Amino acid sequence: MNRNELDELPPVLDVPTAAKVLGIGRSLAYELVRRGEWPTTVLHVGKLIKIPTEPLVRLLGAGEPPVDAGDDS
């Protein structure tokens, strides 16, 4: 998933979409949620499972502006 795709994500994601963001499979994502090992906040809304986007993007470091290593000024 590239930076533009991350910027266009809605505020909360379903588990398959959150798995795609992390580059893992859907089954593993559901298993991590079930075991309480998902790396960010998980919202349970009735039977729905939703993952807030902002903490997920921060986890990837994609919320940070790129560092220009060649700019010493």
C-alpha cells in the first residue's frame, strides 16, 4: 500500500483492510485480534470489528514526513 492509498483510507477499517495495510493475511489478522495481540486499538461494535486508521498508520511510521538526509541547512 503506497502513501496515497494510506492517505485515502477512512477513519476506521475492517480487519481485511487493516491486514492489507500491514501486509499480512486476513486469517492472521483475525487470529491476532482474537488473541488480543493486534498491535493497535481494536473497536468491537456489536459483532463488527473495526481498527482505527491513525494508530495503524503511525505504527508503520507513515504519519511522519519524510526526512531529507541530504539537507544539512
